[in-house]
Amino acid sequence: MKKILLIFVVVLLLAVGGFFYFMTKSQPVAEIKQIDDEVLYAQIQLGSQLYATNCASCHGEQLQGNPKWNITTDEDGDNLPPPLNGTGHTWHHSPEQLFNIIKYGLKIYNEGYKGKMQGNPDLSDEDVWSILAYIKYVWPESIRQKYDSMTQH
């Protein structure tokens, strides 16, 4: 009887823990301050939620990536996820490249790519642009300004 009760308590605790884990994963990962452009503000909010659901499990809740992303690989020999917070190389890529990487994975640019970034073609184009708006929002102002000057056509 005690063993059954113990199993029940463990299962209950796991279920409650799983519920709270799932609920926090669907929440925005960084505070978004009000900005004047209401359309961009809504896009960034949506991007934050989509990032939490689709990206944070690998790239981190604070977009920090793996601290060893550029010096080692994982146990499978795959590249580790880079930071997306402006401290890595993300901002060196064009908006179109970033869009394609999120939607289709890095193999679109490198067939021999060894990594887990396979993309998510189930995301709509609007979803991908919203994720990118959120990522760019998180970057420091100096990086955003450099990026904008590099990517203006």
C-alpha cells in the first residue's frame, strides 16, 4: 500500500512539474517594453511567444545559446546552438538568410552541416519574421544599428 501511495505521489509531482514547465515554456522569455510602433510591438510580442515555443529549448530562454557554441560539438558531433542575443554571429547574416535558416535549417546553405538546426517549415512566413523581430529586439542598440546599416538596400 505504501509503495502504491509513493508511486502515486511521484507521478503526481511529475505531472504538476510537467504542467508548470509547459506553461512557462509558452511564455515570453524577455520583458518587452512598449514601443511607439504598435505593429512592430505586436510582432515582437508574437515573436517572443514563438521563440519560447520553438527556439528557447536549444538557444536558451535569454537567447544565450550554448557557452561553448564556437569551440566544441555535442556528443553526436553536432554543432552547438549559438547565442542569438547579439553576442554571437547571428547579426552578421542578412534577414533573408536568417529567415531561411529558421524556416528550412542550415542545410539550405551547407549540405554537409552537422547540427540540429533543421528549421521548421510549419512556421508561417509571418511567424518567422516575428521571431526575427523579437531576436533583433533583444540585441543591444549598437548591434541593431550596425545590422540596420549593413542590411539596408
